[in-house]
Amino acid sequence: MDFSIRVIRADEWEQTREIRLAALRDPIAHLAFLDTYEDAVQRPDSFWQDRAEGASDSGEGKVRQLVAEASDGSWVGTISLLVERTSDEVRFGEPAKVDQTHIVGVYVRPEARGTGVIDALFRAGVEWSWSLAQPVERVRLYVHEDNARAAAFYRRFGFVATGDRVAVPGHDTAMEEEYEIRRAL
């Protein structure tokens, strides 16, 4: 598959909305996203416009959304990165122990799976994390204990489990395990 990886543009809010809604319709979405299709589809255009603006190069730099764009211009995958500083308020789990980026919103369309899209998205996301003007020590993500496919990819890519686990917000017993890649010093 021919594709390129790039940061979304602020004016691409409709594509941002479409790929997010596609991700939320995926059969594993209930494990991988802290959102539902039913909630997301009801959000106004202004929500999606703000989301695209904040995750683009024109945003303030604390969030980036990368897409894998096929040669026909369609988006076949996406990944978002949240910069978390020890001085920031908590977004998920516990306060950041070190300056880090947090990978969220990972999705590859079924027809693009197995073509290298996910590897390219993760490589670009980790490279972006290491290139920040104010360096981060690690890149982290959480994976649901029942999402074996995702956990296997993260390990293959070089992420290691930290041993930390958090409950999934809104669920009584479901757990997410933290994985990280540390920056070589």
C-alpha cells in the first residue's frame, strides 16, 4: 500500500471526524477508546473544528494527530499524541511521573491492516515525541487487558509493560496496562 504519514491540518476537521467515527464503529472500539460512536456522532461541528485545530501544527503543541494518507488522499490510519508534563493536570490514570507523551486514538482501517501503516504511524509518533523542543523521557500508552492484538504489536514495536494498571473510567473491573518506551540517554 502506498501511503505517507503527516500531521493533520486545522481545516481537516471533517476527515478528523470521519476517521474517529469509523474507529468507534470498529468491533474492538469498546476496548480501545474511552468514547462511544453514539456520543461522538452527536458532537457539533465546532467540537471537531476545535479538535482538528488543537492537534494540527497550528495548535499549541501539546497534542498532535498524525494520519496515514493513501495516494488517493483517503486516510487509512491515525494516531494521536498528548504531551504530558509533570506540572500538568491529570488526563488519564495518575499524574505524569516524568515528562512524556501519551499515545491515544490509534486506528487503522481494516483494509490497511498488515500493510505497515501501524508501524509507520508509531515510528512517526515516537520520532515526533523525541524531537520536542522541551524533551520527554518516555512515550507511554495503555492497552486493555482483553486487547491481545494491540498488546502484541506494542511489544513487537519495543514497548515494555511497566507493571502499572489503571481501571478503565466508567467500568467496574476492566483494567488497562501501561506500556512505555524510554528515551535512550
